[in-house]
Amino acid sequence: MAPKKSATKREGEPLNALLAALTANPSDLPGAAGGTRYRKKTKTNPEESPNENGSDSAAAAEAAVDDDVQVIAETQGIASEVLQVFGLVRHFAEEVVAQLTANAHPALLLSLQSFRYMSDIVTLLQEIKFKPSGFVPDQINKLRTLQENHMQAFLACYGESAVKPKHHFSRHIPDHLAAHGFLYDAWTVERKHRVAKRSSNTIENTTQFERTLLDRMWNVHLLAARDRHASATRLTTPVPAVAELGFEMFSASMQLPRGSIISASDIVLRGGACLQILGCVQQSSNFWLLARPFIARGVRGYGKLWLPSTSSLELVPAGDDFTCVQHWTFLASENNMLLTLDG
């Protein structure tokens, strides 16, 4: 089984180089069963060979190796980690796997179709979760349709033996949305599990284990609340600005009202606009972001293409309506056009 890896933010990482590395050996891509194929090493004993060239022994060893071919069908990670790389994986599927499916690996078609439906479900749930005005009734019907299509594609690709209880549990989400008007979210509680485990690992005296653990977790919570200043927008490392700019303070990063950090060089989306942050400024109690705007120029794979605007830089009021793009790169071969990946 593949090792668990924490997702990291890939700011400006060359996606083309990454995709090239991932496809260095296309023969390792899976068939309809999905996953990554690998072969176990099989040791042979030359003394057991019935002839000098060992052909019978080699044939037997090869047969044994074929019997040991296994399929890795899972990649482990908590929900937030997997979501961090979701856009990158979807782009890889559309740009690379789809081409292999059409050309040399038609057996991947069922696996790719199942993945596409699953990805559409994830995208729709994210839209419902983060849309300020809430969801619209049509999204419930769309979600039901996507879930049905995904289940059919999943069964066709992997079979009934691969079905998990969560496949059934997820089918209740549309009913929950219709009944309660919001999407259940357990991420905060899930994250607290890690805090408890981290706090308990070094407790050796178990006579007061519960109280010691609660004291430690309470201290962690208080420190996090003190450091976060979640109710206030502020510059993280302010310095006096040049007087000619007309602002009091300048910084390379800023904390937004809900506690998220936005920094220079970040690529952000706001509504239908794409911006690259160049700096953060403050005048009295007002905060702005100095940004370079981009103009939409089409799509590629699971990403969007943007062209730098010829207009001047913009001063954008700071707020919580920004979405930081997790994966992006400038395409040097295409006039430095910007490629951003959703997710």
C-alpha cells in the first residue's frame, strides 16, 4: 500500500515537469482494475534448474512472478490532504491518462470515467459548502444524478467486491441537504483527533492520564485562539510604507478576518477574476491588496488559462471572498500564460 504523504502547497511548481515525471514509465499504468501494478521479486535457485541454461527454471520463476502481480488500489490521507492535491490529480487525469486511454491503454477507460464522476461530485460539494448564499435545489438533483452515474461506473470498473459502506452513506447527502439546508462538515472534529494524539504521545504517568491530556489540549486550544486573532484583519509583518504611496504600513502578507493568510506571489480567485498578489497595505483601519490582474483565455485539462492584463495594477479591498489557488504555473513556452488548477 502506498505510504501516507502530507499534501503541500506547490506555489508555481512547473506542472509540465511533474507530469513528465509521472508518465516516465507509461507501462506501469493500471488496467481496468485500477491502481499501480508492481511485481514482487522472486528468488530462484540455480541448482534446481534441470538444464544448463536454466530455461525451465526461468520460465517457472516468471510464472511465479506473474502469480504475484498485485494491485495497489488506494492512496491514504485525511480529507483535507487529499483535497489539497485533488486539482493536480484531476489535471493529470485529463492531460495524460485520457491520452493514454485513447491511444495505447483503452482498458483505462472505465477507471477514468469512474474517476471523472467522482471528481464532479467533489467539485459540486465544494461549491455547495463554500457558496455564501447557499445551494440551489437543482444542485440536489444534479448531485443525485452524479452519484448514480459514479456508482454504475465504479461497479463496471472494480466490481461489487470493491464497494465500501461509505458508498452507501454518501447517498444520504442529497436528503440531508434537502432536509436541513446545509452540508454536514466533520473536518474540525477530525482535526482535533490529531491534536489529542499528539498531546498524548509523551504522557508516561497514566494514573492521571485523562486529566493531563485534557490540560494539554486546553492549553493548545488557548494558544491557537490567542495567535489566530480570527476576528481581525491585520498585516503580519508590517513596516512603514514610503510616503509617496499614500499608505501608512506595508507588508508581504496579511491575515484575513477568518484567520487565513494571504501573501505576496499568491495567485487568488475572486468571483470570476484572477489576481497575483504583490503586497499588502494599510491606511488607518482599512486594508488593501496590491495585485496584478489576469484575463481568462480558455481551459486546458482541468485547469484554466490566463493572460496578464495590460492594465495597471489594482488595489483590492481585503476580505474573505478570496480563494487561494493551490496549484499554478507560468507557461514559458506560451508567452508566460498562467495555468491554474481547480480544487
